[in-house]
Amino acid sequence: MPEGDVLYSDVAFTRTSGNTKETVLSSDETTYSEVKILKTQPPVEQQGLQQEEPITRSKVTERATLLVLCVLLAAAVVGLGVVSFDNSQKKKHIQKLEVEFEALKKNHTQKLCETKPVTTAQPVCPKPTEVKIDDTCPKCEEDWELHGEKCYYFSTRESTWNQSRDDCRHGGGDLVKIDSREEQFFLELRVRKKMDNDEDRFWIGLTDSKEEGKWLWVDDSPLNTSLAFWGDTPKQPDNWTGNNGENLPEGEDCVVMGKKSGADDLKCWVDVFCKRNYKSICEKSAETGRVTRV
């Protein structure tokens, strides 16, 4: 046994002499007793485990907390995406309703006038109770359709862009210039009903024949890019020149519109070769009629 583990103790023996007790302690009577006291200590490995256990529990708690935060963050991102998509769809629906409302409001003026079948416009207005004598109303010639303050003629005669423009001018107008989303909505709907298939399109008064990429209307005003309705299947305008440029060396410098199956967000403009034959849309200002009787 190592010295460090040995404890020494004096033991005293008591002698009895009569009624007197006497404690005697002498060197001769001294007995040494060796007492072993073992210091009980846990094994080193057990100490290590006891120390590591709180650390391990702490790490598990941290990981669980981090996992919960990640799940909550992912749920928040998904929820935000759903809300954003829903708002986007509602916005598109509202814009569509606004366009339809404007179209219906402008078409309402058409009910105030009658089309008189004569070659020269002699405006004649109806006699609803809300109309007063000398009130005015827009009026179009025979075969022309009234929308707002303008008249439109949808020609089914197929010809080149230049020939179609000459025909429109001969009738007192020009190839149509589209100035608003509401007007595009009206034309897209009317053209769709007159088409036999997706290739049965109509010329409009837009071209970049003077300078490639610089789109101008027939009155030489530049195209407002916020009111451009280029198709995107395939992406337009693409100025396709044919295979290796051998078919259409001049490129596609004139524009037609229309999609029989319906255009997504009214996007149905396509740039094509100006010398191809298509139907056309002519436009001119409506004349003014006057109520003579109620």
C-alpha cells in the first residue's frame, strides 16, 4: 500500500484501579494500527462521459432549434410566394376588366347611331328618350364599324402591305394605328372572329422599312414600346430572313396581327415580309351626326 494511503492512530488503554479510572499512555503500551482509507473516485472514462453529457445535450438542443427556424423560414418563403402570385393574378384580372369596361363604354355610343346604307355618309341618329334635339353622335359609312370616335374597315381582300395601304387611302383612311390597350383589345377580338386559322392575319399600319429596328406608324409617329403587343411564340419581332437569307433578303419589315385561338395578354403582332398577301384593317375618324327629331 502506498504511503500516501496509510494513516496512523494512537490507541489508549484504560486501567481500572479501585474506583479510579486511570488512563495510561506510554510508549510501551502504544499500539500502532494501520488503517487503509480508500479514496473512491469514478473511473476516468465515466468522468469524461459525465462531462460530455451536458455538452452533447446542448448541441442537440441547438440543432433542434436551428431546424425549427429553418422550417419556419421555408414556410414563410412559400407563403410569401403564394401571396405574391395571387396578387399578380388579381392585378391581371383587374386590368382585363378595366379594358373590357372601356371597350363596352365606347361601344355604347354606337347604339346612339344607325348605319344608313349610302355611299356618302349622311349621319342619322336614333331617337332614344335621353337624346335631345341637336345632340351629336359619331357615324360611319356602310361596311365600316364604329368604335369610340373612329371607324374601322376589315378588308378580306388579300394584298401586300403597300397595296393594302393604298386601298385604305382610297376609302379616306389609312392602315390602322393602335393608340391604346383598349383599342388593341377591340381589334384583337374582331380580327379573331374574322380569321379562318392562325395564318389568316391582318395588316396594321406599322413598319420599320425606313430603318431596321425603328418602328413607325403610317403617320411617321414612333411606336410607344409600352403599347407594343408583339407575340412571343416565337419571340417577335425577329426580322427573319429565311434560310441563310436566301428567301427574304429584305427581312421582315411590316406587321400583321391576329391569333385565331386567342392571344395571351393581347400579344398577337408578328413582323412579316411586306410583299406577302394578307387581309387588312383600315381606320379613319368618324363623322358627326345630329339628332333632328325626338
